Amino acid sequence: MNKKQLIVTSILICLMLLLSIVQGFFNKNFNKVALTNNGINEFKEYNFDKSNYIISLPNEWTVVERMGDNQYINNVLNFTDGNNKLTGSLQIINTNDEIETFAERDSKNQSLKYSKLEIMPYKYKSNIGVLSTYETTIRNGYDFKNQCYYLQFEKGKIVKILFNVKEKNYKENIKSVFNSIVSSVELS
């Protein structure tokens, strides 16, 4: 390699390093902007399922916890934003099914008519699972975009986190909010 090639290669390597460092700052700031844009300023931790799990939800949201209503669902944490644009729930489900099998069956066995169902692997930070997205319409004319995350932290239990957003209020950056919430779920 001659001297010119060595200099050009060195410059390219330096630029790639600089780009990767700047990208890290950009991603962090983009997430903060997306949260603020969706009216979220801070998060509050919630313990659920006999304090076996922890999740952080926006402080501005209303959260109600209740016990599961059958032998398959341990705990339910229902939440809604202050404007009723977004609702959701978190459930701990007892099942020995594989997470992919359960996610597919659960998505297809819902009581509402759905369309545009997509089931795909999900990975964000340390959480790995399955993401199911679909659209629903209810009687009074509201259309919803739904995202349901299935995570498995321990054998025999699946954490299901469902977000329902009115279609007219859906913004692409809401996925940053969902990712922040889903990535906060952990065993305590």
C-alpha cells in the first residue's frame, strides 16, 4: 500500500468511527424527542405479578391493576393515556406453548374483527420476543392500530403487552414509546 492509499484509508476509518459515535447520540436524542412529542415527560415503575416483574409506564397515564380472571392469566395491568387516544394492557399468561405458537394463536383468536395481521420476531435492547401488529374497527366507527408484544422471561409464563391507538392519532414515532415501555419490563 502506498502512502496516498494509507492516508485515504485512515481518513475513511476515522470518518466511520465518528459516524458511529454521532449515531449513538442521535438515537438517544431521537427517543427523547419522540417521548416528549407524545406527551411523556417521565416514567413511573410498577411492580406486578406478586412483585415478580417490573415495568415503567408514563407518569401521565392512568394505570389499574387487577387479578387475572382465570387460571391462565395471573395479573392484568390496564393503562390509558390522559386523552383516551391510547389504551393497553399487560398480562402475565401461564402457558407451556412456544412463544411464537402462542402469539400466532392469540392474535388469530381475538373477539374483534381484525385485518392486516403481521407477526414477526421482536428484539429491542435486551428483550426478545414476538410482535403482532393488526388493525381493528369497533362499532362506533373507531379504527385502531394495535401492537402486541409477547416476551418470555421464564418457562411457563409469557408477558403480553398490548397497545391500542386510534388510527387518527397514530404517529410513526409512537413506536419509540412502545419500545421504551417494552424494554423496561424485567424480572425483579
